[in-house]
Amino acid sequence: MSSGVAGSGKEKLLVFETILCSPGMNEKCKLSVTLSRQNILLFCRLIEEGLMGDKKNFDDEILRALPKESLDEFRMLHEEILRKAELTDFYQKLKLL
């Protein structure tokens, strides 16, 4: 990799795409996380605005390298988190304000 500024974004994108395609990166990992409902609402909003929003023009090289399957997985995670916290209806109504 060159140390120059020009082209560094493309080089980073290539590195991140390579890392995301590395052996074992598609293996599922079970996580156990405890969050307050307040932080669940905030986290779900971050997922929704950051990854599922209309603006898919990411400035971040890692996010630009995400395959469609990863976005689908985040969408399912978003729904599951709200469902498990029993906040799905509340969240939808909150967004209407």
C-alpha cells in the first residue's frame, strides 16, 4: 500500500472487503447483551438511520464494503431487539411524532 493520500480510500475499501471475505467471517457468533430500554431505542434508531435509511452513500470505507446480506442481518437484528424488549409498537409510534 502506498503512503500517499491519493487513492487511500480505494485501498482501504479493498482491505475491508478482503477482511469481510476472509475465512470464518461468516460464522455466526452468539452475543449476550443487556441494555436499558432507553439504549435499545437509541441503538435501534442508530441502526435504522445509519444502515437502513434512504442515505446509502456511506462516507466510511467499512460501511461501503458491507454486502447486502449484512444489511439484511442488521434489519432482522433491529426487529428482534425491539420485539424482545417489547418496544416494537412504542418505537413505531415514537417515530410518528
